[in-house]
Amino acid sequence: MAVVEVRSNDKFTHLPFIMVTGIRSTENVMAALQSGVSGYLVKPFSEAQLLAQLGLAWKKLKS
């Protein structure tokens, strides 16, 4: 999973990472969240969903 590679580099540990995928399975969502993604969007997604995920990622970054 790409997020594991990003998170393994100290420069990118706190970088917000929103996964965009066409896969909606609960297993994939849970694996992504456990790997450290900031958010998870399933295509197709709306502008409102994207903005919500960006807002959540921003809050996580600031905490």
C-alpha cells in the first residue's frame, strides 16, 4: 500500500494522505485507515465529500 511507503519516510510522516479508490469494501477501508491514511474517498465522489475529507485531514494535521 502506497501510504505505508509514504509514512515510512520521516519527511512525510505528518503529510495528509487521502486515498482515492474505486474499491468500497470494508476490509480495504479498514486496512487503509490502519496504515495511516488521513481520509478515504470512493469514486465517484462529490465535491462536498472531497471538501469534508480535506477538512478532516486538516484537523488531523493541526492536532
